[in-house]
Amino acid sequence: MNRAETATEQKMQKAYFHLPGLFEFYELYRLFLPLFREHREWFYENFEIGSIYGAPADCLWGGGRVGFGDDASEKVFSLMREYGISARLTFSNSLLREEHLSDRKCNALCAALSRFSENGVIVHSDLLADYLKARYPELYLVSSTTKVLTDFDDFTKELDRDDFRYVVPDFRLNKALDRLEKLSDVQKRKVEFLCNECCYIGCTDRKACYENVSRKNLGEDCEDHICRSPGGDEGYRFSRAMENPSFIGIEEIKNTYLPIGFSQFKIEGRSLGSALVLEFLLYYLTKPEHQLKVREAIYLDSGLDLF
């Protein structure tokens, strides 16, 4: 293959972004998605929206973050169908028991989503994964980052499981490029990197933090998890996430990850405000010279509460 052919092939490679706030930021996406379709020249031509994920408030199967979205599932799913975007339910509770599988609300959401193709569920519990495979085989499954897969061999085993279309490793494996590059093409297609994690890279309480959220979603009376990591008391800051050694920016996606066969990238942010999620959409999807146009179109809509 000559240099021109190589350049053409790299130009055609696409990155797929999995965005936060299916229910939580419905109003933001209601404004952003028409812009993304009608003004495609404002956005990177080889960057696409792979899915939007989230969960409504008070979902027993929820995990990772406590859901706060309350928009009706019918209009949320309708918006995704209108724009041909995969909807994912974030049901990554790690502490589910057999009696929780009959939850009406979560089953109703899965049933509604399974009526349409190419929708999925993000899961932690193998108990729930087995249940969903049997009850809702139309839905694809994603192995959640809440499993905190920091050991590369454990991560590889997860990739080799037929249960999952995608696997989200712990963010601390993002830069293990010497081993990532040696994965098979089939394995590479299943890797979904968490790009913008703000958590301290040396954190040892990540699993405990996720378990605390799982307990809250189960309605258990428990104290909040107190983050003791450096900067943990400041909340999420995109500027700090960009300084994290695990951060994957757009230039790395273009010049490092896409050329060696990785195409799936997850953006966290379900528990953040619309204004910050908009900054993610601007940074990862929008060409710099058009970011102001997108920002103005969103800001000037008086129906959106950005904060």
C-alpha cells in the first residue's frame, strides 16, 4: 500500500462516541442532534455518535451514577430513533440479587427498548446479564467500567466473552498501548475507552465508590462515599481530566488509536450539568472554528436549563 492509499484509508476510519445522559440531558440532545445532522460540516467528518447512555431516576438496576433524569422514556427513545442513534440503558448495579430481577420499571424500559433494533444495556452483574440475554435477546450488552478491570489479563478475558459487544476497561488501561496494540482485530473492535475520567489515577477506592451508588439505587440506608483522593473534594473538572495521564484527546484518537484499530470511545458525564456536557460535545465532535456557532445555538434556546 502506497502513502496516498494509507492516507485515504486513515481518513475513512471512523471514531464512534458514546455520550452521557440519555434521560438526564434529553433537552440538550433535542437541540444538539438537529445541529449535528443539518450542519454536518461543523463537525469532524469521521467522528460519529455511536450511542447515548443513561437511566431515569430511581432505577433499581442502575449503577455507576445515581440517575436523575425524569423525561418520559417514550419521547427519549423516539428522539434516538429519529436520529438513528443507539440508546443504552445504564444498568450497572453490582449488587443485584435474584429478587431484584422482577423490577417492573427496569423490565418495562428493557421491553420498550427491545422493540427497536440496535439498542443495548450496560451491565456489571452477570446475574443481570444472563437474565437480559434470556428475556431480551434483541438488546446487546456492554461490560461496564464499574467492574474496575485494571489487570490487563482480566480485561482480555472479558473481551473474549461472547456475552458482550463492547467492554469498557478501567481508565488506567487507556495508555497500555504496548499490550493494546497486540490485541486481535476482533478484540480491538470490542474495546470502548473511557476518555475523560477525572478520578485520581492512583485511586484505590473506585470499586467501593461504585458499590455505594449500587446500594443507594437498591434503596439501602447508607452513608455517602467520601472521596479521599487528591482533588476529590472539588468535583469534576474537565480541565483536570485533560491533565490526567489516562486522558484520551481528539489528536490521540486521530493519530494513535484509530490507526491501530480502535474506534469506540466513551465520554462520562451523567452526573454533571448540561453546560459541561455541552463542552464535551464541542471538544470531541465539533471543529474549533464552528464551536461558537454550536454554543450560541444551544445557549440562545430559552427552554434549556444549562446549569
